[in-house]
Amino acid sequence: MSEETKIYFSQLATSIKQSDRQRWEKEIKYAEGKRLADPSAMDIMAAQQVDLDNPQLSRDMEGPIASSAKWIQLAIDIEEAQFEFIRFVFEYN
């Protein structure tokens, strides 16, 4: 990992509430433990849609990291919509 990446990750990690981070880590460990028997347990990893006009993210985070997170989420949402569109076209074509 480059030094710049380490700094960015450190800043990103410190912008998340400790209670949220602990809960997410617990959920991830649980899902990874159940994934072979129940692949749907991994659904907690799915991206969540965010209303960019009123994002819940800004409630806990502010500044350039929150702004970056909003843009990253928007990019993920666009990519998922494109994937669904392509899948639809191939399925019904």
C-alpha cells in the first residue's frame, strides 16, 4: 500500500463512528462464517442506495471524505444500474 493510500485509509477509518465500525465488523464476521451454508448471508455487503439530496452519511461525516464517499456511492449506483440494464437487454433480447 502506498503512503498516500495509507493516509487516506487512516482518515477514512477515523471518520467512522467506532460503534458503527464494530457493528459492521461483527456483521461481516457472521456473514463470512455463514456464507458457505447460506450465500444470502453475504447480502449485508451490498451497496445501499443513498439519496444524494438528503444523505444519511452527512449526519455523521463532514468534509472532503464525506464528499468523496457520496461520489463513490453515486458511481457504484450508476454502475449497478448499467449492469441491470445490460442484464435486462440480454435477457429479453
